[in-house]
Amino acid sequence: QVQLVESGGGLVQPGGSLKLSCAASGTILSMSVMGWFRQAPGKQREWVATITFGNRTNYADSVRGRFTVSRGNGKNTVYLQMNSLEPEDTAVYYCYGNSPSRLDYWGQGTQVTVSS
């Protein structure tokens, strides 16, 4: 059983920073792709950023230049450094992983609120 567990959400003022972390555990050697999605109230879940096993990154236009996705040395951890946060970034952030067998895994979500 593979589990993804996020941490690091919270309340931050506009212009502030937060760093999210996600660790995968269970019977899996390494995720091929890991990343982050988010879902704001009343909206569909949207892709934020992903990183491959070879550290190739991709970002949604709305976060490029402000957010940085990275993987830990063990390759089954992923981070999201969020800078210059805006109220529009308020959402539940979900960790995502895709295994070599092309199975998708999701974390339980962590709330990020950007408000003064």
C-alpha cells in the first residue's frame, strides 16, 4: 500500500512564503513523476507543478517564477517552495505521484490560505 503524506500548509500573508513537503511510503521503489495539484473552493482541481525522476520540472503559468518544485535525494519526497504568495493561491494542495507501473497516487491534501 503506497501512501503520500503532505505537510507544511498554513496561513500566510500576501507576499509571504511557505514550503510544502510530501513523502511517499509503502512498497514502491521510486515514483516516476511527483508533483502538486490544488483545488480552490468552488473550482476544479488544477495542476500546479511536476518533476520527473530525472528532475525535469514543469509549472502552470499561474505559478511559474514564484513556485519551485524539487525532489529529495531519496526520490520519494517532493517539495513545493511557494514565494510571493497571492490570495488567489489559496487552496487545498495535493501531492501527486505516478509510479513506474503508471498508477496514480494522491495525498490527503493540505490547506494553504493566503490572507491579510
